[in-house]
Amino acid sequence: MAHPVDVHVGKRVRHRRWLVGMTQQQLAEQVGIKFQQIQKYETGANRVSASRLWDIADALDVPVSFFFEGLEEDQKAEADGSMLPADLMGDKEALDLVRSYYAIPENQRRRLFELARVLSDVA
């Protein structure tokens, strides 16, 4: 069974890759490995070494710490049973929504965010 940290890091790799619109093949080529290895990293089936994570972070233009962000919160939410669906960011529709959201000018985006927050509070 995959270690929860490996799964989290893999999800963050997939999340960032999709946000920048990069395929597994493109990332693999930039890092110098086969795309199947990227698949294994993204599922947590294989652990990412420190040097490989460094290369992936460089290719995706994020600091290495990006891959660990939210780890503690995920573990707490999982323990509380209050977690969102496990592969929310693995859902193409959710990622398309996020991409569309960030394509909106910032002042309008803030207003949309506040509207969504109000609507979720009354739901």
C-alpha cells in the first residue's frame, strides 16, 4: 500500500501539471524519464526521490515545498472524516473550473469567490 505522503506528493504533481496544461509525456521529457514513471509518481505507487522531485519542481516552475503544501490539513481532515473527495483535483471538470476561474480578471474573480462562499454557507 502506498504511503499517504507519497500519494499526497503525487496528487500535487498531477494537480500542478494539469494547471499548467502539461501532459505526462511533456513532463517526463523535461525531467528525462519515461511517462510511465510520471504515472507511478502521480498515483503514489512509486516514491519520488529528492533529486527527481527537484527536477519536477523545476519543470513545473514551483518550489519543492509546493508538493507538501496541505499535507497536514489533509491528514487532519482524513482523521476527522471531513475530507473532500479524494481525487477532486483528479476530476477534469474540477480542473477546467479552476482554470476558468483563474482566467477571470482578479477583481471579478474576488467577487465570484465571495458569491460562491455565500452560496455554500446557505446550502
